[in-house]
Amino acid sequence: MRILIAGLFFALFMACSSGNKSEDQALVDALDNTEMGDQAISGEVSEILHRIPSPLEISVLLKQSGKKYNGAFLNSPDNLSRYNTNYKRALNLGIYGTDLGYTNIYEQSQDGIKYMSTIKDLANELNIGQFFEMETIARLVSNSNNLDSLLLITTQNFNAINHYLQSQNRSHLSVLFLTGGWLEALHITCEVAKSNPDNAQLKEAIGGQKIILENIMHLLSFYKDNDKNMASLLAEMEGLKQSFDKVIITSVYKPSTFQVVDGVMIIKDNSSSTVEITQGDIDNIRTSTQNIRTKIIS
Amino acid sequence: MKKLFVFVFSVFVLSGFNANAQCNAETLSTQCIPKLASGFNFLKSYKVEKAGKEYVEYSYVFTKGTQYMINICAPGQNSDGIIVTLEDSDRNKVANSKVNEQYISAIAYPCNKTGIYYIRYTFDDEASYCGGSALGFKR
């Protein structure tokens, strides 16, 4: 009987210990994090990284608004050999990622294969090459019927890279990767807008990037004290921010309505937003973007 | 005496379940991707695991003129018990997937206001919920 009671207490103790384990671990993690900057900030960084929109959205906008493909807007794969630091590699991995999405959306398979190969090489140098199965991707790129699968697999690969980098306490590379991708999408949009100055949709798309820029600058600010390259990039982004300062985004909230059709809740958004942006603002944004990008890709 | 045996056995079994219960939120979130409606491009997959939390939340910048779809996948036939709420940057409610005591498993949102949006998953009772979700877009 005594043994049984002892066993009962032991069982309860083990159950309670199991419940507290995560709290104990959290304490240990918290203590560790005081010495590992990247770990300490990873929660907030991860939250913000998650919200940065995919550059693919911009490419779809450009194609659906009838703009033609222009490979001259993109970073040449021939520049790959210039990127000898992880800082440059991560930024240009993002840039080439956006370029790949752009070529995929426009079904430019020859260019797509070149970009895919370049990305694979860069990813190998960053020890994240395992996320790209070149044979599968090359097969998808070469057949336009596989566009949906191609977009899916490349998006999944890039998401997996971001998760992996964060799990390996290399979030700073994830931030650079997303910054490069975003900057390239802004650059392409500005270049397209240059030859379509009256396109309201493009103007609004450029102005709306003010929100993303604020988030990216917030991300970079986490690293500015410990990483000179990221501090320098943040300073350059400050210049870009000044170009966006005159852009005014106004939002009005009104409760939405909905109907359920075939099991899907379809929302009618009664809210609205407007973007006030002048041609002068767009010119300044384009110039600032170009200056930052030129330093990154050269 | 028998009752004590049963109690001790139950404690062991239950604590074992608690420690070993596996939530395949990762798998469920991946399974959710092909369930996005036709025409939607995949953006993100989210793990939705209660794991002692009151809610799970993610955020994403939505763009005016783009339509987004958020769906929920759970181990059973439907997403009963998991509710997705969409809020704008000022935390104004845009959508909630529980309607008339029914749990809708997909939300289509044609965005008319660019900004940060919060996608929050809550759980309707104390049960242990495990699921996945996917976000897609189309223009």
C-alpha cells in the first residue's frame, strides 16, 4: 500500500514536472538569449518577417495590367561572382528570387532557368542549397503548363529558407533576403511606372510600399548596433524613407458585410484607402531605390 | 485497492498522452495549400496549434485591389472549433469565420484598404486543437 501511495505521488510529481518543463526551458532560453542577440530578437523579427508581402504579388500586378516583360530591369545572373560575403549573398538571393518570380509569371523559361541556377549557387554558398531540387524546378520551368506548380514550389522553398534561417539563429540573413526581394520588386515597379506615368494602379502600388518600408527599417534596426553592414543599409533606407515621407496613405474603416457561397465566406470590404503620391515623389523613390540597389548588386 | 490501481494507471496513461500527443500542424498547414480555391497563388502556410495558448496570430500586409483567401484545415472532416478572425491594423474586425454557430473553413477577402492585417485563430472550448491554414492571393 505504501509503495502504491509512493507510486501515486511519483506519478503526480512527474505529471507536474512535465507541465513545468516548458517554463523551465523558457527560463533557460531567456538566460541564453541575453548572450545571443539573434535569438533574443527572433520572436519579434519572425512576426514582422511573416507579414512582408511576397514580391510575386507585384509581378502579377504588372502582368495583369498588361505590361510587357523586360529582362533589362533585372539583375544579371552574370553578376553572381561579385557576391563574396554572406551580406551580399543574402541580399542578392532576395533580388534574384524576385527576378525569378518575375520571369516565372511572364513564363520566360530560358531566363527562369538561368535565375534558378544562379539562386541555387548563391544558396549553396549560404549553406541553404538543400531547399532547391534543381531537376524538379528545371522540369517545371521548361513547361508553361506547370506554372502553378512552379510558383507553388518556389514560394514554398523561399518560405522554408526563411523558417530554416530563423531556426538556425541566422535571422539577419532572412531579413537581408527579404529586404533584397522587396527592393527589387520596388525597382521593377518604378521602372515600369517610368514608361507608364499615368497608370494610377502603379502609382498606388508604389505609394503603398511606404508601409512595407517602415517594417523593413524596423527589422534592420534590430541589427544596427552589432552589424555594420546592416547599419549602413538602414542608413541608406533612411534616404529612401525621406522620398516616401510626402506620400500620404489615408484609410477609412467601415464594417464589412459577407455572404457564404459554397462553404466560402466571401467578404465585401466596405473600408477604403487612398494613396496621395505625385510624379515628383515617384521620381525620388525611383532614384533612391536605384542608388541602394546599385550598391547591392555591384 | 482496485480503485487505487485504476487511479494510478489512469494518471500514468493520461500523463503519457499529455507528453506524447503529437500535433501535425505542419502537415496540416501543407495539406491546406492545394485546398485554396482555383486561381489563388499560394503565399503562406500557418501552423494552428492551441498548445496552451488562447490564440495563434500572424500578420500580413494586404494590398488594395488584391483578393486574398485564408482557409483552415483540421484532422477531422471540418474545422469545427477553430475560428479565424481577420482584423485591420487598428484592430477593427473585418471577418470572423463563426457564423450562426457554424464554422466556415475558408474566407475570401477582396481587399480595398492597403495595410497590415492580423489573422487570428481562436478555439471555441478547452479542447486541444490542432490545425493548419494557408493564405493565397489573386488579382
